[in-house]
Amino acid sequence: MLRLSISFLIIAIIAAILGFGGIAGAAAGFAEILFYLFLILFVVSLIFGRRPRV
């Protein structure tokens, strides 16, 4: 998921350089949403993934 977020960020940067403001804004928005989703899932997996087995 982090790889997909970075891909959208690169697409947004390239689109902004070429002057496509709408596409750049949308791609940056998707990248931001995916990054925050990645952070939330990462923290949840850190909390619940290390439980000792009984």
C-alpha cells in the first residue's frame, strides 16, 4: 500500500510539472489517503500482531 501511495505521489509531481493541475490534485489526494490508511493499518498491526500465543 505504501508503494501505491508513492506511485500516486510521483504521478502527481509529474502531472504538476507538465501543468495538469486537476490530475495532480487528484493524484496527490489519493496518495495522501493511501498514506494515512497505511499508517493506521501499520499501527494496528503493531499493536495486535505481537500477542503471545497461549
